[in-house]
Amino acid sequence: MHKIFCLILVTLFTCALYSQTPNTAQDSTKVENDSLRKREFLKQLGNGFYPTKFLNVDLKYLIKFNQYEGFRTGIGGETNEGFSEKYKINSYVVYGFKDHRFKYKIGGGFRVNEATSTWINLSYTDDLQETGSSTFLTDKRFFSFFEPRLLNIDLFHKHITKAIAIEHKLSNYLLTETEFAVSKIDPTYDYRFNVNGQSYGNFNVSTAKTALQWSPFSLFSVEKGTVKETKSGYPKFTLQLTQSFKNVIGSNFNFFKTDFRTVHRFIFNDHVFTEAILTTGLATGKTPLTHLYHAYPNNITKETILQRFSVAGINSFETMYFNEFFSDRYATLQLKHFVKPFKITERYRPQLVLISRMAIGDMNNIERHQNINFGTLSKGYSEVGFELNKLLFGFGLSFAYRYGGYHLPSYADNIAAKFTFNVSL
């Protein structure tokens, strides 16, 4: 495995260094394209990539922190069109200083059809994943200088996953991705999944996923033969279906999941709008805790408000404690109203955001999940709060209050006060 690490590292650095070699043939066009190049560079940087001639270095792997790995650092990247328009390589390698373990991914793909942006991708991943997290295949890359929730997560499972996926654009408005994956799952915590009289400490799953992302109100234009989204329209809809097959390549369980999300913005002017995000998930069959739902909590179990002071997430429940709830069916609604920024000076404009979040869920056969204690969301979870963003160097403050069916006896335990961090490139 160390040989694989060294090979990936040397390959990525070699590509990055070689890609810096000047190309004198293009010197005459650099001046006139300077503005365009700068905008593209900032766009790539905002997406978490440092672009070079052949390789886009992936900034999200440089340094992270969580409760299981401690500091996690490494390098990753993906080839760009300078390398090839028909083939791509995307890989990374990282090291956790607390668990003393390397993690890595080796991946690549080839384009089948240019008009429909059809790609076939293959990957081999040996890494960690947060238990109860659920992501959509079609989600665009999300990058943040901070990943706030990651700082306090301690419930991970190891997975070794081999996957093949097909990306396909049915139209400009409808993107699809289908993946077949085989995974070996090994929780890092004391967990047993008891089903049909047999107890599993680790297990295998073979899954087929299909995801669709529909953006019927977005606007598109053709630039240099490439279709690009020029205006993001709302609402947007995402649907994902997952089926796990027992006895297929050693898989232990049959289960089915359906996940849905819609995002809408009620826009009043350039600065004032309300964003609504509705997310639902349903898992049926013999589904282990690793593949269920946790509703994205972001509060650590400490006694005082100051001890719990950390960084607020983007769309997480700030007063919900980590590992407090899990569900096999759930729905969340998050409402954010962005007030017109306060014009203190031309460049200093803090913004107030009013927030309301709600969640409901439940779980069948909760006794299957052993050696771990948690509740369900059957009473309905509610919190309300606000953010005052961009107070200083992108930092702001966030306050949230927990009320309703899961209001806690101690008043202070229902309050979360945190930093926010917002930077746009």
C-alpha cells in the first residue's frame, strides 16, 4: 500500500511541476486573455482546485481535522483538458496522524459521447465515511476552506469500495449518474448489526445507485462548443435510488433506499431572498446503521455553551448533538431568509440571516442496532436562530435555540453559539 501511496504522490507532483513549463507559442495571446484567465482561475480556486497545465491540484485534501483521525493531510488532484479531453485521472492519498493510517483513492474515466457528456468512471477507494451520512451522486463538488461539521465527528466506518459509474446528460436540464459498487464495511466503533439471529461486526454490501438532477429553470449558453449554465434557476430537484443485493459478490444484506431533495429560492432582489431546502430519505429492508440517516447534527456533547462553541455548518442542525438521533425514514425542512446587507462602508457589509429548521423521522427494528444508544425523531425536532455573517475577514456569529418535542430540561443545553465563515471568490 505504501508503494501505491508513493506512486500516486510522485505522479501528481510530476504532472504539477511539468505543467508549469512555459509555452512560448501562446505568449502572444496571454495579454488579451488575461481577464478571462483570471476569472477562470478564481472560479477553479473557489471550487477547491489550483489549476495547472495538465493537473488541477485538489485543495480539500491538504489539511483537515476530525475526532477520529486528528489532523488529516495529503494531496490529490484530477487531470484537466490540457492532459486529455477524452480521458481523466482523479486520485488522492491522505494520512491520519491519530489513527496512523493512510487512505487513498485511485480513479479515472473515459468519455464515450461528447454531445451527451457521457463518461464511464472507475475507482478504488480505501477511506473513512461518516456513519449516517447520505450524499447524491450528481451533486456538484462542494468545497469550503473549513468543513465545520468535520471537526467534531467521531463516528466513522472504514470502507474499501470498488466502483464503476456512468455519467450521462439526458438534456441540459437533466443530469444522471448510475453506479455499481462493492464495499467492505468495518465500523471504527463498537457496533453489532443483529439480523436473522446473526450478529455482524463488519460486513459487505453490493449496491446499485441511480441519481437524477433536474434543473428545469436554469439558463444555458454555448461557449466555444461547450454548453455552460449561465443562470442557476429554481427550484432544483434531485432523486436517488439505491438497491443493495444480498449474495451478489459476497454482499450480506438486501435493502433499498430512496433519497430526494429540492432547493428553491424566493428572490426579492439581488441581495434579499429566502432559501428553502426539503430533504427526505427512506430505507427499507435489512439496512445497517452505516447506511441510515442522522439529519446532519453539529453540536458536541459538552456542559456549557462556551465549551460547545465551534464553527456553524452550512445546512446542519446546530443544536442537535452528534449521534443523538438516527432514522430509517426522515424529512428535514430548512428555511433561510437573507436580509439586505448592512452598508457600513463600501466594502464592509455584514449580513443577517434568519433561520428555521425542522426534522421528523423514525426507525423500525431499532433493536437490530446493538452496542450504541440513540433516539429517533418521531416527536419532530425544531430549532430557530440567526447568523450575522462577514463581520471580520469572512467570520461571523451564529446563534440557535432548540424548542418543541426535544426541548431539553436545562435551558443552556438548548442553545448553540458558534462562528460562521463565508468567503466568495
